[in-house]
Amino acid sequence: MKRHAAALLLGASLLIVGGAALPVQAQLIPQPILDSESFAGDPQIYVDWMNVIYDRVAADALSAPSGARVYAYAGIAAYEALVPFMPGNRSLSFQLNGLDDLPLPEFPEEGSLAENIALYDQYTVINATMFSVAAALFRDKTPESRQAFIALRDAWIEARLEAGISQEEIDLSITYGDLLGKALGDWMSEDNYIQIRQRDPYVLPSDRPSDYQLTPEASQPAEPYWGELRSMILPYENVCWQAENYSFSTEEDSDFYRQAREVFDVGNNLTPEQRAIATWWVDTPAQTGTPAGHWVQIENQLVEELDLDLGRAAEMYAMVGMVLGDSFISTWGQKYVVLLLRPETYINENISARWRPFIQTPPFPEYPSGHSVVSGAAGDMLTALFGTNVHFVDQTHVPRGDAPREFFSFTQAANEAAISRLYGGIHYRAAIENGLRSGSCIAITALNNVVLRPFSQGE
């Protein structure tokens, strides 16, 4: 089995625009997971569940923040379903905000731990837990989503029976998985998601010339109250916010004007490679599984490329999932505080009334770049888990006809995802670079506050 180092110093990464390379602040990532044996087994069950969830996020047209919430809870459920059967690992109970003690499997008083664990089928526990959590997350969505989850659940039950698992073991495992899924569902229901769905319609302010204006095809800004959700690991929503560090201005010698002019000039002179990058990372809701889902698809591919076992995959989905969720809570909270207008609006008013971006401007404020924050967080987390120099081929959008993209590190992929927003014409450089820094902060906060395995003292 392939093993990769953790606890890595990220070198200074580069954003390339028109031949100019600008460094992004290097970050030291502490070691989150000790190099010890994980839980052996085929992790295909996780890939199956994450794939069907990705498909339903796209089919049910979830917003980018809503998609990230789904993947976060799914990743946590994936880990918690397996952790009772990994004696060397710790539960996330009391490590994540609001997550109290979770139920454990019932073991007879007699017998060794190995004998008690053998009473359960871990794959069926995972299957039942994932079904329960997915069904809860999509409770208010289309009936087709529930049917897709039922079909996958039943297929895995049938597969375990065919593998020789007894009906008694299946039933016992389903009972525990349902119990754990319900407990996680209760925790999920208290994150303020229901409450923000019941808020009055948002009124977009327009007091300052810098205020965000709806782009022509939008009727309402997306998810204006998302910053009020309970985070997974961030102690408060603005702990990782990065200051704008520039002032709004329409003067041609100002930093702000120069940033807008860069978007204009780059957008008017896109190379074929820049167009390919912008298209690869567009991840439009309702057409794809959202930006966070792109990183989930990368995780699914890494399961095979890195030959991950069941336990290592569970750790990956949990740690990446929680930073995906918190990235959108943090980003959307700051977007609706800063309320900065998009490049398209500024350019049309101050440079060219006819200019349009390569990618359609999305219906929410500009600063910071959500792709940059989530990619910075996911890229840094994957680097901490697997190393600085991991070669992989991202095939997320191959099914729609795009050519796969090759990367030699997660940092390279994250930087490309971030700069794609400049190529697309929808973000200024500051939103991109500060977004990456914000994402790194979120990853570090998770690594500093979540322990999956106790520190070993040896024999």
C-alpha cells in the first residue's frame, strides 16, 4: 500500500497571469494524523456514496454553499460510521461545534474487542449511516434523490449478503447505522440552516458606489444569510477573513482601477490554455455538483490513485469535508459584509460598456473569491494528509467532454482553481489571492483543533 508523508511546509506557490508570476504566502501546516496503521478494507462504498450525493447535488440544483454543507456532513458521517471499529482513532464528538456524544455499538460484556467487533459488518454500518444522513440532507429536495439513495443502500445490502454476511449481522449493523445517522441528523438540524430558510427576503443595499449590484439575469442575490450557519470547526465566522487591503476608486491611477483593468485586459486576450482553465473550474450549480463537489470528485479519484484503505479514506472525507463546509460559511459571511461590486459592473461603468466576462457573473457579491477559499482549504488539507508532491490527473469534467488536467501537487490544483476566476472575468486579483490565504487559515484551524489519532507513546 502506498504511504505518503504528512506535516509539510507548503512552498511559496505562484499565480500566473500573462507570464507574470506572483507568490502566494507560504503556510506551515501542522501534522494532523500520525503515520500508523489504518483500517484495512476496500473504500469503494465511500466512492459510491459520494458519487451519488454529487449527482443529486447537481440534479437538485443546490447552491454552492448548500452543496458544501452536504459534503461536509457526508464526510463526517463517513468517518463516524467507521470510527467505533478503529480502536486507534478518536471520534469527532466534542471536537466539532455542537457535536456531543454519539451512540456506540452495543457490545456484549463478555468476549474480546475483536470478538465484539466481529458481530457487526462495518460496510453495512457505513451504508446505513450514509443513507440516513443523505436522506436527512435531501429531505426537502426531489423524490428522485431519495430513490437514488434507497437504490444504493439496497444494492450494498445485497452485495454484503452475497459476500456471505449473515442476515443477523446485517440487521444488527443496520440498527446501529440508523441510530448513529439519526444522532448526526439531530446535530445537523441545529446548524441554523432551517432558520435562515425562513428569513425575510434580503434587501440589497446600494448606499455606496462600491456596493454590489445584481447582474442582469439575477433576480435575488444567492444565500445572503449563509454566514449565520454554525460552522464545523471555526470558533467564529470571521476568524479567517482577510482584509481587502485596497480602497475602492474609479481613478485611473488607483490600485482598484488597475485590478479592474487587469480583468479587462486578461479577458480580452485569453489564450486557449486560459480558456480551458476557466472552463474546467467553472463548476456551475445545477450543471455540476458545485465547486466543493469538484474537490469531492478529486477525493474520489485519489482513493484509487493513492491506493487508500477504508480507514484512510474515511479520514480524508472527514477532514476535507469539514473545511469545505466552513469555507463557504466564512466566505459568504464576508461577501455580505464587504458587498463589493463585480468586475463586470465596474468595467461597464468605468472602462467599457460593451465588455462581458468569459464566464457569466454569478449572483452574489465579489469579495472574497469562493473558489479560491474552498480550493485553498481543500488543497492545503490534502497536502497535509498526503504530501507536497502528489501527482494526479483530475478527470472530474471528462464526462462532459473536457480534457483531463494533470497536476503535480494539490497546491498547483488549488492555485489553478483560484486563478481561473480571473480568467473567467468574475474576480479581481485581491479576492483570489486573499481567498487562498483565507482557505489556508481554515485548513490550519481544522488541523490545530481536530485530532483523529492520539499521539503514540510506543510499546
